[in-house]
Amino acid sequence: MTAIRWLLTGIFIFMAIFALYFAKAFFMPVLLAFLLALTLTPVVRFLRKRGVPDAVSATLLVLLSVIGIATVGYLLSGPVIDLINNAPSIGQQLAERLERLRKPFERIMNIVGQMSAVTEARQEPGVQRVVLAQTGVVSQAAGNVLSAGTSITIVFVLSLFLLASGTMFYEKIIQSFATMSEKKRALRVVYDVEREISRYLFTVALINSGLGAVIALGLWMLGMPNPLVWGTAAALLNFLPYVGAFITIVLVAAIALISFDTISYALLAPAFVLMCDIVEGQFVTPMIVGRRLEINSVAIFIAIAFWSWLWGFVGALMAVPLLVVIKVFCDHFESLTHVGNFLAAAPAPVPDDDEDDEAA
């Protein structure tokens, strides 16, 4: 019986992953809408206590979010397009600056080139390479823009309905239980989970926004080009613990090396970003958020790898918030406490042998 249960569980997990992968156009905006709604819930709750209806506060918050994201996107569109267009020249300038570090690898690259040439020469004469014709670039780009616009619309509209619905979902959950004790317990669990997750997401979003603002201001004072781009990138990538900070430092270092005359001064920009990430990760976030919702690094890397494979960059950004949601949910159910303990950064306290003997 146990083997059958495990087999059915494995089949269910496999089918769920299959559905998430092939139906990402549906699931990804829905999950983003739920995360956005949870992030803005503390503000709606704060305004509700002061007499503002949920529908009014939800509409204002979603409109402000749309205006803010659109404004930042408009300000970043020009510099980002310039960086993409100038990517070949940036790579060439960076290679010239790192010429001394590249020389030891030239021999290896020559060997690889010779091996590929030999492989092509040994190709059978009767075998022909098949090149698949790609669709037009314009039509493909138009399709991507239309799909992205549809997903963004779903995210904001669904989050608006979730925020404006108030306690409707809680009432539906309570109605599904028979006894009053079960209803009270379910209501307590739902409120605790919603409160902890919304507070965490809202606080982390504010911390990441502050980190991005500090990095943008510091890079502007150092004379770094496009500091707003790197500040925004730092704020977004900071949702990826460890990986996001590393990517930001590498990108800033690459642009700084081709932007400044001396390497010593160019290293000030990535050093400043590294210092900000250390202060945020080791002091600010633990002091404000607390250690209880910390996730162990192994689970973080596995989640980032899984969701980036599943949904790309957007999935990687959602990986850690989804992990926190799962951990908080598991902590409120005795049958799932072992899963929450596995995701926690610190192991659960183990009673000493002396205490066990005394208890016996």
C-alpha cells in the first residue's frame, strides 16, 4: 500500500511539472499575480483599518504599480537598447583590456579550433547538413510582444481582483469545514500564512528597492555610465540570493573596465556593489526580516535551477518567494513540518540525551 501511494505521488509530481512546463503561458502570469497581490496586501490591510475600501485601495495600488513599472521601463529602454546594440564593441573593448589574462587560454582555444576543423573534414561526403528555415524576425518579435503584453495584463488585472476581493477567499475556505473548531483552526492557519508571506514579500521588495537606489546613487557618484540600469538590475537580481549579486558584480565590472582609464579605479564600482550586497545580506535583511524565514542555500540553488529551466529568467526570480510560501505553509501543518525543516536555513533543535533521560 505504501509503494502504491509513493508511486501515485511520483506520477502526480511528474504530471504537475509537465503541466507547468507546457502551460507556462497560463500558470506564470497567475502565480505572478498572486505574488504581487501578496506583496501589496499589507498596504491594503493598513488602509482598510483606516476606513478605505479594499476596492479603492487595490485600484490605486495597481495603478501606481503600472505607472511605476512603465516609467522605469521607459527610462531604461534607451540605455538598454544601446547596450544591446553595442554588445559586440563592448566585448571587443573588454577583450583588449583583458589581453594579458587571455593569453594563457589562447593555446587551448587553438586546440579546440583544430579539433572542430578535423571533425568537419571527416564528415562523410554523402551526408548533408540540414538547416531549418526560421520564421521572420518581425513576425516573431511581434508575437513575443503580444504574448508579453497579454501576460502583463493578466498579472495586473488578476492581482487587482485578488486585492479587491477582501476576505471572500477566507469565507469560502471556512464554509468548506463542518465543525466550528475546524473552521477556527483553518481561519487561523490561513490568516497566519497570508500575513507572514505578505509581510515577507513586501519587506523584501522594499529592501531590494532600497539596495538598487543606493547602488545607482553610488555608481553615479563614481562616474559609471547608466547607473539607473545597474541599480534596477541589482534590485531585480537580488531576488536571486548569491547568484543575482554575482551576476550584478560581473556586469558592473565588465562595463567599468571599458569605461574608465585605469583598472584600479574601474574596480571601485564592483567593489562598491559587493560591499552593498554584503551589508544587505548579512545585516539589513536579517535584522528586518528575521532568521525564521531564511532558506538553506542548497534548496535555493536547486529552486533557482529548476524554475529557470521551467520558466526562464522570470521563473528564477519567482523561485525564492515560492520557496518561502511553501515553507510558511508547511510550518503550519504537523504532517508537513519535516518539509519546512528541510527548507529552513538552521536545523531544528535536537534534544540532549540528558534531557531525554530526565524526561524518562
